[in-house]
Amino acid sequence: MGSRGVVVSWLGRAASLNAQGGLRMQARLTWILPLCLGGLLVAFLAPVNAQEEAATSGFAGAEMCAECHEDVAKGLSHTVHGEKGFSMRSEQGCEACHGPGEAHIEEGGDVSKIRSFKNLSAADASAVCLECHENGRRMLWRGSTHESRNLACVDCHSIHQAKSDKFQLKTARLEDTCADCHLQIKAQIQKTSHHPIREGLIGCADCHNVHGSVTDALVSANSSNEKCYECHTEKRGPFMWDHPPVRENCLNCHTPHGTNHPKLLVSKRPYLCQQCHLDTRHPGTLYDASNLLTSNREFSRSCSNCHLTLHGSNHPSGWSFLR
């Protein structure tokens, strides 16, 4: 037999052996493969089942809570947390915030076996709320003015017995909640010239984000001016002639909460203007108590009687804000 015949014979035997081996391998796979797949399925589902069991262990259910805390459960049912939307986010009800209550019940109501917000620090109490309320206007809570002064969500909000129509506040109006601490602001809005806060036409939340802001005084805009322009759009400009202190900050001349001077001014005219404009162009005699009887600016005499467009002018000759 030639070399070519030897090669052909060898290849034929190899093919025969491979065919027999393939059949044997196929026969083994018919029972090995299901075992492997079954093992992988068990290994995959076991942690999931363990997590579900761990997640539900120790929980007693909201119905058990209501058996003792009937008044609290009744009050909660009338709030946002008692509506269907809350149950769609969590199946644990009361225990979503207070933690597993099974041990609390078994120990006869031992308060050490349940998460009580009365015993939590401000940071820990707020951390519970932020598990759900971490977005929107609450994004800047951490590091905010109120958070850094050790205030907690529950200092302003009542989860079970809210008295307000919205925001679940401890008082009927947001302004009353803010006034508990900001007594000076509360006094200012009682003055003759004030934003209509006490009349209920605007509120603290219209200008401030109490949960945090990147600007001073928790203003809910990029600057105080941008916030003022949301209502006073005619003052935005652009103007051909700008009044620099106006463009810099509205608060240079105005106080937003209240004052006894007209138009929420920080001081009476013309003295307000004379804080910057002293003896310029025409006599700028200081307005003070020394010339009460002789001053020609005592009544109905102020810079704005002539300078009408102090916020800015688009008139070609309006450089002095006379038109």
C-alpha cells in the first residue's frame, strides 16, 4: 500500500472513532446538561429567596400596629402616606419608616425594639425620610442651612397628624411654621409696606427653598435679582442706561419682607439715595434731624420725583434717569 493509501486508511479510522465518541458524548449530555442547568437555577434563586425572606423577617404588618396605635393609624390614613401611592412604593406600611415591629409587639410594646423618631438624632431622623424623598427640592438638603443647624424633617412636618392642606406641616400655614424660628421676619411682614404674605397671596416657599439652595438665604433662584424678576419682569431690562446698584442687587435698596418705608425701601427717600450720591450736581443737603423745620425735602420731596426711571432707562437722553 502506498503512502497515499495509508493516509486515507488512517483518516477513515479517525472519522469512525470520532463518530463513535460523538455518540457517546451526546448520550452523556442528555443527562448531564439538565443536571447542570438545574444546579445553576437553584444557585441563582437561592440568594433571591434568602433576600426576600430576610426582607420580610421581623415585620408584623400595619394591621398589627393599628391594634394599639388606632388614633395614629386613623390620622395617617388621611395623609399622603396613607394613600395607595405609598403602598405601591413599600409593602411594609408603618414599618417602612419605623423598622420591623415584630419584636416590639412580642415584648409588650418595648420602645427600644422599634425605631422611634423621638429618640433619633436630627441627622438619623432625616436620613429615614431621605430614603424616599431624596430628589426634587430636597436634593440640596445635605449641607444646607437648616440641616447644618441640626434641624430634622420632623421639626416642621407631621407624618401622622398634619394640619396643613399640603406639605404635611405641623401648622395650618407654611408661614406659621417658618415663623416659629424666624421671629424677626414675622415682625417685618406686619409693617405697613410688605409683600402680601400675611394676606396669603404669596408664601415663603414662593421665594425660598427651605430644603436647600446654592444661593444666599435659601433663595430658589440663581440670585436675588432673578427671583425678583419672576414677578417684576418690567425691571429686568435690558436697558440702554443701567443703574449699577439696581443691576447688582435689588436688596441694595429694597427689603423683601416688610418695612415702614414706601415700596419696601430700606430707608426713607432722599436719604436712601444720599447714601451713594452726596453733593453731586445739585445741593445734596443731608436729610437728618438737624433740619426738620427748614428742609425743603421734608414732604413730597425725593429724588424719584424727577428721576423717574431709577431701575433703568431706554431713552437716548435717559442717562440721568429723568425719562
